Amino acid sequence: LYDQRNRLVLSGFYTLPLKIRMGGIATLAGGLPYNLITGLTNSGDTGATTDRPLINGAIVGRNTGRGTPVYYVDPFLEREIPLYGRIHLNLRAEAFNVLNHPNFVSFNGTYGTKLTPSLTLGAPSAGATAQLPARELQYSVKVSF
């Protein structure tokens, strides 16, 4: 699951007038790998349906499938306000996955037993754990002394 071939992460910030800090993190990555399986017990072992398909005369290797790219842009704005002496108030607004790009992490790897793959091969899996979170907004107030 950690064999992500291409990954670029950029981060930084810039201080605007009135001491407002703007910045963020952008992550652009290739798709995550997943196994191709037949969905049947071809080898005769009981209970396991994880046999790999035969494609072009060869059994495919582990994690042969590749998912869709992952794009995350997480900007923030913050301002630190001095209150009294060493007491400061920090106001911060953050957005996670601000582009609301669907970032799938689980895919249907059932190839089937025919020469041509099943129609649902490579489709994103259903369920809450098959996709990274959608757009989220977060606001915080911090007092430091």
C-alpha cells in the first residue's frame, strides 16, 4: 500500500500586511496500488478467494492495479494578536481538501476468470473507508502565555 510511485508535497507561508499569515500544503500523488484477484478459489484451498488471474499467459504480480491520483490542497489563514505582555491570542482558519477532489484509496480488484476483465474492475469501492475525507473547514482560537 505504500508503493506510491509519484508524490509531490509543497508547503509554505507568506506574511501579509497586518501580520496575517497565509499558507498551506498541497499534495499531488499518483494512485495507490491494489491487488488483482479472480474472486474464486482456483487453487483448491478452502475459503480463500485471493487467487491471481492469468493475463496474457502469465500470473499477474502483487499490487498490479493502480488507483486514481490523489490531490489535496490545504490552505490556512492565521493572525497572532498580542493581548498583554507575553499573552497572545492566535486566530486560525484552515481548509482541508479545499478542491473537494474525490480521493479514493480502495478499488475493486476482481478481474474474474475470463480472458477479458469484469466491467467493474478498477472501480472505486463503496463505503466510508474507501475514500479519504471530503472538504473540511476548521477554525481555532488559542491563547498562549
